[in-house]
Amino acid sequence: MLFGVRGGAGDRRDLLTLTGSQSVGTVARRLTIEGQNVWRGDAVAIPGEGESGIAGLFPLNMFKTVYICNSQGYIEFE
């Protein structure tokens, strides 16, 4: 899910959340972590202004394990 994307193509759909609804589209993207392509496909594109410093969200179920070290500010994915 990507925030602040202009011109999301594909079928327009309504995304419903607890805070309301938004018309969304899709954009072709790939997710690369440390030079490895982890995922390639269509991402949900939410138009409008995104929050500063935040490009989007991705589902953690793509990984076997996820470790978040809050004190040192890093994340490990397996």
C-alpha cells in the first residue's frame, strides 16, 4: 500500500477502513531489501498527500520472521 501516489491505474475500487473510505487504484512496483528483489507486483495506490517520511505499508506475512529492535532502531526480516 503506497501513500500519496498520483495516477494509480487499474480498476478503481473503494478501500473501506474504520476511519472512512477512499478511492484507490494500483501501480506496478517491486520491493528490494539489501539489493534482493523480495516482491514484484501491483501495489494499492492511495492518492493525495502522504504523511511526511512515510511512503507506504507492506504485509509482514511475506516473511517467516520479523524482529524489531526499537532501542537500536533496526528491523530484521527472514
